[in-house]
Amino acid sequence: MLRLIVSYELASFNGGINNVFMPPVTTDLATYMQLAKEVAAGKFTGEFYYQPFYYAVFLPAIYLISNGSVWLVMVVQSMQGAATVWLAGLIAKEIFGGRAAPITAALLTAVAAPLLLYTPYHQNETLQTFNLALLLFLALRAMRGDDWRLWAATGVMTGVAILTRGNIWFMVPGLLIGLIASGYRANRSKYKIIGTLALFIGLTLLVQLPFAWRNSQISGRLRGPSTAADAVLALGNTREAPAGGREPGLPAGPMEYPASWHKLMDSHTPALTYAMAWLKTEPLSFIELQFRKILLFWDYREIPNNVSISGDGGKSVVISAFAPVGSGIIAALGLAGLIFTSGRVFKKRDIALALLDYFVIAYMLATAAFYILGRFRAPVLPLLAVAGGGFVSAFHEVCEKKNRGFTLFFAVSALFGVFISFCAYDFYRYNLESVVMRLVRPGGTRDWGSVFDHGPMTLGGWQVMPVASGGRVVKSFAGVRGQGTLSVTLFAEHPTKCVLMINHRVHILTISNPGLQQYDFEVDMREGSLVIEIIDSGKISFVADFQRNYGRSELNGSTIPAEWVMRFR
């Protein structure tokens, strides 16, 4: 009922002129809507770029039976959301038993603000949240009864979930291990286990085959069921990639596409090839970015994209009421539950709990392998709610045992979950990131012929710093000398003109477009540094990144605890 109310609120806003019915053409919402209409009308002719199940099967089926009704999409997705609440309770019952865990899991899933928000829109988060919960539930039932028919259904569901979002491939190893372990526990012969494995794998692949076949036929070479993975992988795995796609708290909008992403796409180098080369040459730097993405995965804030809690969510009374029950509370309880119940996996060899743990960890790694958006994280929230339900149910056991060590472990688990979800990312970002980057990448960033010391703008420490006429800005780069192009990021509130002297050469700069802009200058760096003297500032500001500090930036004769946003090539 909550999801139907939210759908009505958001769909009715502004007389129907909103993201539900008329999303901007640049968004995934509009893309899915248009592609689904083409498929339903039999006019789709291209390859499957995005994972195809949502726009090539799910939406067209609804459109065909309803003459393209967006309202029916909202009703069906509301029903999927309700079914996900039910599944969260069933999974918690299957793993933890009792009443506290299932009730807690179902309640947290029911009122989770991100899941409520995504319900009415044409994006695949609601479908994939349902898919992931159903996949885990089927696997748990299949393991309990070691039933080949349930494993067949699990295989089909795995294929469907992969076709909705490819990161479900990360779940497959855990499912295979669960299949083998449950088979041995049931004393099945190795031939029956192998047969069931073959059935599971075969059905997982069979579901995807028609889409892969079409893409292969169009491209003339072997392709998977979607072709977007390379561009998405590149977004979060270049040397200047941010950990997430957009600043938390902002309204919906585009993500940052760093210069290195465009260079990588233009080069036609596979993103995985680039990432592996980076891992080989700068392993600590590569691992640091993955660590930052993992911290952001657990962070309480939502990284907005097509829609946002702060923007679209504010138009719903229901979402505003349940906004405190966001990803943070669920993530904190879920992480505490995973830690506190971890001993049971080993002591009691609880393969059901082990599979829940595996799904959460694998989903975290799969998301961090690309980049972090709130909508990418949403499908795992019901599973975290299940783990949180297990933690809440354990409270009764803690009170009964009255064991100091047991109670201490419970408290530490809770505090750790709260710290990771509500404090860890910002603590690292503002206190440790610049120190760590100085250790893992002492020479700054070198990528595609450019050298720079600053980090990305998104989730970065960029600050504008006004420099008056007569001021002096100095920048050096580790081991760099010679002639080249200097790109300087400047900020101006209004159109203006400024006069700069860069290494004894005067440059007159006319700024027509206010805001942050990058300007290029041909410079001579044979002396090893760039000295910019501001003859007439024109009220411009330079930009410094306070999340990087190599000691290579100066202002008016003093080293600043940041690095100027400049690059040399």
C-alpha cells in the first residue's frame, strides 16, 4: 500500500509533468521508456546495449496488455516491492527462525526510503531488488531440500537477474558452492551433483542466449547479452575516477565523466585491459580507489542519478516521513548482523547464513568494481535488512546469556556498523585520503600523457580560492620539465577579463562563461615549476583540491595544504 501511495504522489505531482511520465531525454528513465515502446511495437532494430530484460521483456509485456500504460507499470512495480517485503521476511525466517528477525527484515524493507522512491519510475531497481531477493530465497529452499527442480528454477532466476544487471554474475560462485555443499550433505552421488550443476549452469546461460545471439549477429563477433559493461567499468576505474557518480544531497543530474574516461573510450582500449595494466604498475593506487568505493557503498547517504531523495523524494509525504529509515540504518544494522552472526557460519556450518553473507559481500564487490550510485546499491537493501533482523533477534539471546564477552561482541558489532555507515567515509576523506595518496602515488597522477596532482571534483576537496591582483601562484609537478600545455581550472562569478604572467609570458584571458572552466596555456617548464603572477585578477579564483597534499602548490610564497587544479601535458 505504501508503494502505491508513493507512486500516486510522485505521478500526480505537477499535473503529470514529472519524471514518472515525462523524464528528461538524457536520463535512463527516458531511454528505457523509449526502448520498451520500440520493442512492444516491433520496431527495435539495434543491439542490446543495456542489460535487456527490463526494457526488452518486462516493460514491453506490460505495455502490450495495457496499451502502453505507465500507471500499470507503477502498479506492477508496487506489487514487486510488496513481494520483496514478503521475501525478506521469508528469508529471515529461513535463516534465523523465530519472529523478531522476519518482522524486522520485512519492516525495514517496507519503509526503506530508497526502495519507496524508485517504485514508480522507469528504471530497473525495483525489478532487480525483487530478483535478488527471490534468487536468494529459491537458492535457500533448493539447498534445504537439495531439489533439482528448485535448482533449475534458481538457474532460470539467475539468468533473468543477470539480464537485468550483470553484476549478478558475482553471485554465481556462491550458488555453485551452495549447490555442491547441499548435495554432499544430502549424500547425493557425485554424478547427481554434477548433473544438477550442469542443469543450473545450462539454464542460467540459456535464458541469456537469445540476447547474446542477437548482439553477436549484429556485431559479427561473439558478444554477451549487453554491450555497455565497458563504458560503465571505465567510469569507476580510471586513475582520476571518483568513488561515486555524484555528490550526495544534490538533486538528480548527470555524473562526472573525467577526461581520462573520454580518453579511454576514444582509444577503444578495453576498460578491463586498462584497469589490469594500472593494477600491475600502481597496485596500491588501484586498491586505494577500490577501498574508497567500498567505504562509499556502506555510507548512509544516497548518491543521486536519475532521481534523488532530496529532490523527487521531497514531493512525497510518505517518503519524507520515512526518510530517516534510509540506507544508513539498514546498512548499519545489516553490517552489525553480518559480523555478530559470523561465528555461527563456522561453528554450526550454517550454509544458509553463509550464502546470505556471500550474497552481501559479493554484491558489495560487484558494485564497487564499477562505481557507486544509490540506485546500484538499492537491490541489496532487503538482504541487509535480513542480516539486521538477525542482529535484532540476537539481542534476546544476549540478554539471556548474560555473558560479558558475548555482550561486548554485540556492542562492538553495533558500534562498528554505525561507524562504517555514518562516519567512515568522511573520516577517511577528510583525515586520511591525502596522506594515503601521498604514499601510494607520490609522483601524482600520470595518465594519457597528462600529469596532475589533484583528484576528481565529485566527492573531492575542490575549493575556490580568490587571488587578488599582485598575487603569486606556483605549481610544480614531480619530475616534469620542458615545454607543453598547462590546463588551469578557474572560477568566475561573472564574465570578466584577467591578465596573467606565466613563467614570464603575459596572457590576456577573456572569460565569457561564468562558473568553473578549464583554460589552456602554452608554457615553458624548463625551470621545473610554473609561476603565475596575477597582474589583473578580474576577480577570478583559482581552484585547489584539499584532498591532495604533495607540497607542490604555493600561494603568495607559502605552501598550501592542497594542490592546485592544474594539469600539464
